[in-house]
Amino acid sequence: METYSLFQLNEYIKRVIALNFQDSVWINAEISQVKLSRGNYYLDLIQKEENSEAVKAQASAIIWFRKVNFLEKKFKSLFTSIIDTGNEIRVKVTVQFSERYGFSLVVEDLDPSFTLGRAEMLKQEILNRLKAENLVFKNSALKLPIVLQRIAVISSETAAGYQDFLRHLQANSYGYDYQLDLYQAAMQGQAVEKEILTAMDAIEKRDYDCVVIIRGGGAKLDLSAFDNYAIGKRIAQAKFPVITGIGHDIDSSIADAVSHTDLKTPTAVADFLIEWNLHFESKILDYGHQLQMTYREVMQRNLNRLEMMQEQFKNTFDRIRQKELQSLNEKWMTIRHNIDLKLRKQKDYVESMSRQVKILSPQQTLKRGFSIMRQNGKVVKSISQINAQEVIESELLDGKIKSKITDL
């Protein structure tokens, strides 16, 4: 039996492949790994079993640096978005076989519409699944607090979008102060799902007014990490309202679709937080103005009422005072009249008594022929008062007589 060397076998395979694949062919595959070295891209391409993660085909592919330059000029930033781990791609390849390095595919061109279409199809499937589970509007049903101040931010500290958000928020012209806690997470690539879920778990152990997920702009496929079922479900079931600011111009990601509020950019999120608090402050100022106006109206009404009551009181007081003065005058006149009357009566009485006293005085009595009998200086009114042994003195009008008692 003839024996071939390894080189001979590989050389034969090379000729067979060269004869059967003289022209480039288009193939569909998934990128399982990407390496960049000296401007060249080295790809591991796979094809999985349908509805399974089992790999049924695998091959290595390379994009030489000259072709890289051509494709970057042709597709601009879309090129690097497509050549990323996990993307399904449609590429035009030349099939090559080297006696030393074996089988490989050299990429000549790519079809971005295929990758974008597959990503959009996957996104729609995820969205339909979330709708079926009644999760799409679950987070938006949460009420935002009237003031947003304690905010958990999921982003990358070095990302330009996060820095723009931070500057815009801190430079607000109203002087609002925010408590911002950054939970770092990858914003692109395979690590996005795991790190965002970890951040959400950590956030819900604390107390916040809302959660903000922000990322700056990029190509459509750069944002495909947010078209993720696990991330969408976690946002929908979040304890706090979630606000997204994932930089895109037209399309909305799964994360946006299930969030409480989705905005176009990180700066737009900062504007939203400022305007939300401004709305609250404006309402407070309006209430204060209304209260001030009501206070002034009530005060003016009460002042008017007080002035009217004061005028009424003054008029009433004047009437009562006048009435009382008149009554006092009348009483005073009555008292004066009664006093005069009484004085005249008393005067007449005194004069009458004086006349009686004068008539009844001892001198007048003596003039009428009466005398006053005294014994030991005391007036004798009864015979029983007389001591027969003592001298009796009798006073007449013109003198006194002393007598000695001879018989009683």
C-alpha cells in the first residue's frame, strides 16, 4: 500500500481546493473570537446546531491589513461594529489551504445588511417575548419621586457620555445638588450583560430615587449589547424607575423599550433630571405665590372689615357716650334739684326748731313766771328728789332765792 508524506497529502488537498474553489464565495457564520495583530484581524468562525449551542462547523478566517483599510473606508465605523464577538456575519471569502498552516478563509468583503438584519430580527424576538411576559410596561408603571436627588448611575467612568452627563448635571444654573453613585459596567461587548445585572443587584440593596443607564453614541451594532433579554427583564423588574440615555439617533434598544423613561443621550438624561426638579420647584414657587396672594387678600379683607368695625364701634361709642352724658346731666340736674329741695326743707326745719328752742329756752320760761329749783346744783324735777335737810335754791328771771325747807 502506497504511503504519502504529510506534505504530499496537504499539497494534494491544496490542489483539490484550488480546483473546486477558484472563485470567492459568500458564507454565513458567527464570530466566536476576534484578535487584532499588526493591523490584521484573525477570526474564529462557527456555525451552531439549530436551537442549540452545540458547534457543528468551525473555521479560521483572516482579514489582511490592506483589506482592513479598504473595508474601513467603505463601511467606516460600521466595520468594527460588525467584526465583533457574537455577531452573525455574511462575508465573501477566498478558500485557501497551506501545506504548513492548513485550511483558512481570507475575507474579501462583507455584507453589513445581513448582520444588521439578524440583529434586528433577534431584537424583535426578544421584545415579543418580553411583551408576552407583560414586562414591557412594568417599570414605567412605577412613580418617579417628586424630587430626583439620590441617583444610581450605571456606566463606565471613562466613557465620554458619562463625563458629559456629569458636567451637565453639576453645572446646572439652578444650583441643584445631586447624590450620584456610579456603578461601573462595560458598555460594549460580551461583558455588558453580566456587569449590568451585577450593578442592578448591588443598587437594589440601597435606597435611590431612580437608576440611570447611560452610554455615549456609536454605531448601531455597538449598541446591540442592550438588545438583550436578560438586561431587558432585569430593568423591567427593577425596584426603582430606570432612565436610559443610550446614545442613538433613531432606533430604540430593548433596554429603552422596557425602561421607565428613555432619552436619546446622556446629556438629555441630565436635562431631564434638572427639568424634573425645576418643575417641582416651579410648583412650590407657584404655591408660595398663590399663598402670598391669598394671604394678602385675606389680610386686606380683614383690614377692611376691621376698619369698618372700628368705624361702627366709634359711631356706637359716640352715640352711647352722648346718651350716657345726657343721662348723667339729667341725673345731675335731678340730684341738684333734690339737694336744693332737701336743703330748703332742712333749713326750714332748723329755723322751726330754732324758734321752738328759743321759745322753750329757760330765759323765756322764766319770763313767763316760772322758776328753776336746784338742790346741791342739781335741778329738782320731783319732790322725791328733795332732801329736807338741805337748802333749796330757786332761780327767777332777775335773781336767785335760797330757802330752807320747813315742811314737805
